Amino acid sequence: MPAGCTMAPKYARPAAPIPAEWPSGPAYSEVRGATQVSDVQDLHWREFFADKKLQQVIGTALTNNRDLRVAALNVEQARALYGVQRAELYPAVAATGSLSKERIPANVEGFPEPVTIKNYSVDLGVASWEIDFFGRIRSLKDRALVEYMATEQARRSAQILLVSSAANAYLALAADRENLKLSETTLEAQQAAYVLVKRRYELGLATELDLFRAQTPVDAARRDVALYTQQVAKDENALDLLVGAPTASELLPTELSAVTPPKEISAGVSSVVLLRRPDVLEAENLLRAANADIGAARAAFFPQISLTAAIGTASSDLSGLFKSGSGMWSYAPQIVMPIFDARTWSAYKAAKVQREIAVTQYEKAIQSAFREVADALAVRGTVDQEVSAQQSLVNASAETYRLANSRYEKGIDSYLGVLDAQRSLFAAQQALVLLRLEKAASQVRLYAALGGGWQTQQSASATAESDSSLEGSRN
């Protein structure tokens, strides 16, 4: 098949506009025993998420989630469109059969009597096949290929987002269920305290002010119970949407402390790992597509050569259609040489500008990825200190509440001290639950930001084969 090389400029990956190493400082302390970055890329999500119930929830989401299903269908569509564009390199051969009848009146065209003319024909031909001497169709084929590859990377990004979103929704539900239990326990304690104060008030040992002060935390606790009951229901609805089906009650977490935490991972030292993230690879493939568009725009300045040909048989009688001497053929090459068309220059300029836009978007994707990892590292490097300090605050608040309650029962202090201690203890316990949730969620964010688990050995080899086929098509 006669064809020339593509006229697209040689592709060179732009330099990454980020530091070669991750940020350092007091907020970025390393975690001991963490899995190194060389392992994170291929760390399957079932290995990262150690909780068995969470594994089942994520597995169901990967099967049923509609957004991921649409992303997979987009990949199939892009693959089919690539096949359509690639087929433009080859001639389309079609078989045609025809019958025509024509009646000519007398004394027309030299016939003294009316004449009916019949014509039967069968032929095999090529209708206007463009011979790609200057690589216009080849450049468009390359664009379709890298767009297909970009769509595949978008599907992988969607899968990473779904896995992390399902995990975070599961953890949020666990935290809110734990806060609901904490609110219910607090309500029981407040109601018991109110009953005690009311009894003391009836005996004349407590003032009416103490009675109303004791009622205040009871009402606040009732409100918190209703609030967290509502939030738990919303969390379950959000999880069901991600999973794509109602989640079995036995798979739902009882509380955050009952969920096995994710595996600790390390980002290593070099930030070059970001170049393997699916969203960065998607942006790079779109950059390659813009590069191929330049080749197609350049080829538009050169002649377009097309060929129409047919071979077959024709006869005025159906019985003589395939007899000797009925053969026919036609051959009609055509060349179109552009002389002046201002649209070609504008299209070429637009293709070059589009490539610059794609470069900028690629660089922004890398910068955004760097920030996501840096933020996750900053949280992971400091959250343990926050949890430790908050746990100490909870212990101190619990002891303060115990002493304040004891002093009130002995008549040494008023109920105001007990009320303040109760509020401080409940707030500290809530904050501790949120910090433990933040710690688990930061591990999930770091895993997703590093692109962990998306690239199996099979997908890696498929990407390499696609890259090889793209480079081979340029020669």
C-alpha cells in the first residue's frame, strides 16, 4: 500500500514543572514500616484495604457503579472510532449489480421504430480511495489511537476515584455511627444526671437554677442524637449510590474503631512517580493527539491523490452477462492541488495553538498531582501528633468531669462546673473521632494520589504495545 510518513512534529515529553523531590520540613515526617513507592504503584486495593467488609463493598462498587460503567463504555467507543479511522488507510471494495431499462421513441436518435434498451452489469470496484502519500490520514489515525489511550486512562482514573470515594464514604459512615453511639451514651448520662439533680431539687438540696442547667445538656444531647441519626442515613445513601446497589447491613461498619485501618505507604523520595498517574497519562495522550493534528494540518498544504476503479461485466441480456467479451473496467485517478485556501493556514495555526493548550493542561495535571500528594503527606506527617494530643485531652476531660461530679455530689461546687466538664468531654470525644477519621482518610488520599493499584502487569504491557504501535506508525 503506497503511503508516506506522517508530517506531525516529533513528539517530546515536556519537562515536569515540579520539584524533583517531595517537600520536606516538620510537617512531612516519614512513617516507619510504610510500603515504599516502588511497591505502591502495583499495590492492589485488596492489599491496601485490609478490612474484609470494606473489600466486599469496594468490589461491589467496581461491578455496579454506573459512572465506572459509562467510563468503560467510553473506552469501547473510542476503540471502535480508532478502528474506523484506521480503516481509512485501506481501500473500501464494494460489489455492485445494476439493471437499467430505457425506451426510445421512433425517429429519435436514428431509430425508425420504438426501441427498449436493457443493460445488466456486475462490477467490483473502489470508490474514491485517497492514497495517503503525505500522511494526512495517518496523522488522523494516530490521533484516534492516542485519544483511545487517553480514554482508557480516564477509565483508570475513574476507577481510582471510585475506590477512594467508596472507602472514604465507608469510613465516614463508621465515624458518624461512632459519634451516634457517643451521643446516645452522652444522652443516657445526661438524663441520669438530670434525674439526680431533680431529686436533689425536690429534697431542697439543689436550686432551681441547677435543675434548668441540668436540663440544658439533655436537650443538646437529644439534638445531637437526631443530628447523627440523620447523618448516618445520608452516609448510607451516599455509599449505596457509589456501590450502585443497597449495601447489605452485615457489611456496614458498627464504628470507626472496629474498621481495620488501611496499610501505611510511603511516597519515597522522587516525584517522577507522578508521570505514571492515569490522569497525567491521559493529559499526555491528549497532547500527543494535538501533536498529530499538526501533521494533518501540514498535509493539507500538499496534493490529495485519490483513485476510483472498477472491474466487472456488462451485457444487454442477462444470459450474456458472464459470457466471453462482456468484461469491462474503469480507472480514474484524481489529484487535487491546493493553490489558495486561507482556511488551511488558519487550521494549521489553530492546530499549533491547540498543542500549546494541551501542553499547559499537561503541566497543570502534574502540578495538581504534586499538590495532592504533598497535602496528603503533610496530613500524614502531623495527624498522629494531633490524635495523641486529642487522646490526652479526652483523658483529662474525663477526669475533670469525674472530679467535678464528685465535688457537686458532696455539695462543694455548683452544677455549673459539672455542666462545663460534660460539654468539654463530649466535644473532645467528637474531635477525637474526627481526627481518627482524618488519619484513615489521609492514607486513602495518599494511596489514590500516588495512583496505587491501577496498573497491573497486563495493563502495563498493553500500554507499552500501544506506545510501540504509535511509534511504528510514524515510520
